[in-house]
Amino acid sequence: MKMIQDFNFKGKKAIVRVDFNVPLDKKTFAVTDDTRIRGALLTINKILNDGGCLILMSHLGRPEGRMEKYSLKPVLSVLEKHLGKKVLFADDCMGESAVKMSGALKPGEILLLENVRFYPEEEGKPILPETVTEEEKKAAKAEMKVKQKEMAKKLAGYAEIYVNDAFGTAHRAHA
């Protein structure tokens, strides 16, 4: 396994799994503790300083589908403040905007994708009614595994290099 300090990102596009699962104020949704954001800055700056561009993906909370209170938008301004530069935002990590924006990134640019947990495929847990049979559960789980692989493949297609900077979540079997 290569270590990030041994790699040169010049002219490369990296997708970086970060842990921006930060606490937000319940009323204003402002970030109340930016420790995890600051923790990713070394990795982000390494890629930028090498002349690469990067796509950041993270989860926030445990949403059941798309829920505004779990959006990564509040992270954007904190990240921009720490980096001293504009960070682009794709409001859907799997949507057409994410595909186009990631494809158009130039060296030195950063794109933050919306919360990956807005998709149940990220955690690999099908959303089922309580009345399903064991057979239906088994079929739904098998289908979810296929969808999870498709999600991972799509996200991986945004870049040439994958960097895991979310060590606190590395043990999870997520997309």
C-alpha cells in the first residue's frame, strides 16, 4: 500500500473519503466543532500543493434518504475558510452535476460532494417495511449489495486515485 507522502498528485484527480461527520447547531445548522475538518487539511493540502485536484466525499449523520438537516453545505464555508480558497459543491453525490463537475475539475480545484448517506447503497442497508418475509429480506439484501457495488464504481469513476482519509470509518462495509 502506498502512503500519501510517497505519491505525487501532479496533474492527477483524487477522490478522497474524509470524515466530515461534524456536529451542527440544531437551529442554524452551523458547524459547532471543526476538528474533523481540520484533520483532513494535511491530505487536502498535500494533493493541492502537488498540483492535483480533488473530490471530497463524506457522510454526515444517519439520514433516511435526503434530509436537509444532514446536508454537507454547512461544511463548505468552514472548509473554504481553512483553505483560503473556493470549494465547489455538488448537491447530489451521484447526480449529473457531480459527474459534470468532477469531470471539469482542473489542478488546484476542490469539489465537495453532498452527503453519500443520502443513498441507502452507501451503508448497504435496504429500507424495508416491517411486514416483509425472510425471503424478501434476503432478496433485498442481495439487490442492495449489487447497488452498493454500482455506487462504489460510479464514485471511483470520478477520479484516477482513491485516498482514504476517514480512518474512523474505514472498518465499515460502505460504498
